[in-house]
Amino acid sequence: MLTDHLSARQAGTLAALVDTIVPPDEHPGGVEAGVLAALESVVAAHVDAYREILDTLDGQSAADLLAASGPESFVHTVVGHVMTAYYNTPTAWAMVGFAVSE
């Protein structure tokens, strides 16, 4: 579980960030698609960096944080982690037209 590595507040901030990066529309957003579960091992491998970013993000918009960080920052790495996790879900596969069987 994410709360094995993050505080409840940090986990909530991560959930908000995930749904900011992959917002729900006619398709499920990142949280509903299962991105948080897919990120568990990534967060565990980079726990200190995730904690720092999530503590920094708390109270800022994701757009402001991205704008203030350089392209090589861990913030951009987090966006990549979220996108990779999302596009490895059946929700995303169905969205782009791949046949998904349960």
C-alpha cells in the first residue's frame, strides 16, 4: 500500500496529482484506472524523492510546480511514472482502441 511509504496526506496529494495528470472525462481518470496501485513499487524505489515532491506540491498547483522546475527535475519523472502506469492499464488500452477482454 502507498501508506506503507507515504503519509496519508502525501498519499492524498499523490492521488490528486494523478487525477490532475490523467483527469476523468468520458474515460476513468488515473485513480479510477488503477494508477495508484501501479505506482506502489515505483514510489517504494524512490520514496524520499516522492515524499519531497508531494510535500512541496501540497498547497501548490501541479502546473505551478511543473513550471517552476526544470525539465530534468524529479517532478517531470513523476509525470512520466504516472503516464507509464496509466497507459499500462486496460482502461487506457480500451481508450486507444485496443480490444480488452476481461
